[in-house]
Amino acid sequence: MEDLQDKFLEEMISDIPLGGFSLPQYVISGSGWGWFLDPEAHAMVRISRGTEIIPLGDDSDSQERLLVRAPYRFLLIPEKEVQEIGWN
């Protein structure tokens, strides 16, 4: 039984690329609360600054906002408010 577990663990570890899918982490800069546009709900939503986000592309819109994924929603956030904090 233990031999089977070792083989399974070895197979799982071998499928993980070394540094292949690593992306830097980003947060909404500042502290306190901010209001940002949720394009799906067509409404402004209040979200805590410092929340971890994932930018969905490098292109900004005509108002210099980036589309990002925040917990449970998409947001349009000004580029200057998206802060890269590096790899964790």
C-alpha cells in the first residue's frame, strides 16, 4: 500500500512545472475602501483596498482602467491603482 502511495505522490510531483506557471501577485493599492465598476453588474461596488486581484490582460480601456478578477467578481480599476507585489 505504501509503495502505491509513493508512486502516486511521485507522479503528482512530476506533473508540476518548475517555475512554469508562476505569476506575480497584485493588489489594489492603498488602504480603506474604494469604489470600482463591476462590468457584469453595471454598478459601482465597494471593495477593500489591499484585496488581491488578477489582471486579465495588459490593455487598458479609453479611461486607463484594467479589467481584473477580484474575489467573486470582475472589476475595472484604474491602472495606477493596480500594484504588483511580486511573487509570494
